Amino acid sequence: MSEHEETKYVFAKSIKDLMANQSLDKITVTDIVKKVVKQGKRFIVILKINMI
């Protein structure tokens, strides 16, 4: 499994695990990141928001 595929898998598993306890619309990015980091995955997220 490539690193890209592994990252997608870890994110998907984290979201699925979180959904066992709460609905998808209540899950935050912070919840997902905390779950991913607990699984030992290191990553960098760059978020750019353009406001007009």
C-alpha cells in the first residue's frame, strides 16, 4: 500500500470510528486529527480559506 493510500485509509477509519459514537455532522476536523494522531500517523494539513 502506498503512503497516499495508507493516509486515506487512516482518515477513513478514523471517521468511521468516530461515527460509531456521534453523527457525521457533529464530527469536527479537530476530532478527526486527534484520532489520526492517536493512530500514529504523522501528516501536514494546509488549509487555505479565501474570503471575498
